[in-house]
Amino acid sequence: WGQGRRPQIPTLADKFGVEGSVISAVDLIKGIGLYAGLEVIDVPGATGYFDTNYRGKGEYGLKELEVKDLVFIHVEAPDEAGHSGDISKKIETIEAFDKEVVGTILEGMRDVGDYRVMVLPDHLTPIPIRTHVPDPVPFAIYDSRNRKTWPEGMSFDEESVKGSGVSIENGYQIMDIFMRGE
């Protein structure tokens, strides 16, 4: 990885007073998690590809939430589908993420009290160009204490981002917004 210096970033414990874990098959994400003070959790069958253990990531995430304040779950498969240019795989991986990771987490959190969930991609990888682009990403934050309804006709996709009127200019600020419950 070269001879660079360790980034000087505050841990999530220092900044927000929380302890957490990171679940990912990607070494870069694990490393960022370590710098942020998160414990790396390895999930059997987590591959970073189409065949990853989606449900296992959700289940391990729930287990971590029994003892930690937050868990960061990263799924690489939709990005890989974008790089391959395979629209059917992109749809399949996003649907698997929604059902097996997000669905597992939401179902498991139903009876535990107050919680927040944030869902977002780390970047866009459009099928036609098969590479990352710096465009704004869609994100959703759910807070069990503030059950706002989803706007009529709004979908969770790149096009909806453009017309939503909601924008976070500096991506690094989204964690502050999430942690404050705004």
C-alpha cells in the first residue's frame, strides 16, 4: 500500500462516545474501520463479490449490536456488478442487500427500542461506463423515534437524488448528521 502515513482521524469513540464494529470483505474498508476505532468482524462466506454471504452480514451485524453502539456493514457486490457492466447482477446484488442485510437488520431491531439505520453506497459505479463517478449518492436515514413517511413518488436511486432538494456538500459530514439524529 505504499509508504504513506497513517491518517490522523478521530475515532468514533473520541468523536461521538460510541463503540462499534465494521463488517466487510474489503481490506480498505477494514483498514478505515480500524482507524475509526472499530473492531473488524469477519463473517464466514463474506467474499466481496456476487456470492457474498448477505444474510450472514446482517446476522453478524445484529449480534454486534447486542454489545456495541453501532455497526458498519459494507457490501461490495453492487460495485463489482457495476464494474462488470452486468445490469442483471447489479439488480440482483442490490435486491439481495436490501432483503438479506437491511431486511435482517430491520427485522432484528424491531423490538429493541430506539435505533437509527443509514443506508448508502460509498460511490456510484454506473453500468454504461463501468467505473466510479463523483456524483452525489442516494442515502436514507431511518430513526425509530421519528417515523417520517417516505415522500410520495420518491424512490431510492441516483435520479431521485438530483430532484430531492437534499444534498450534503461534504460527504464526511453525513456521519455527524446521522449520529446527531437530524
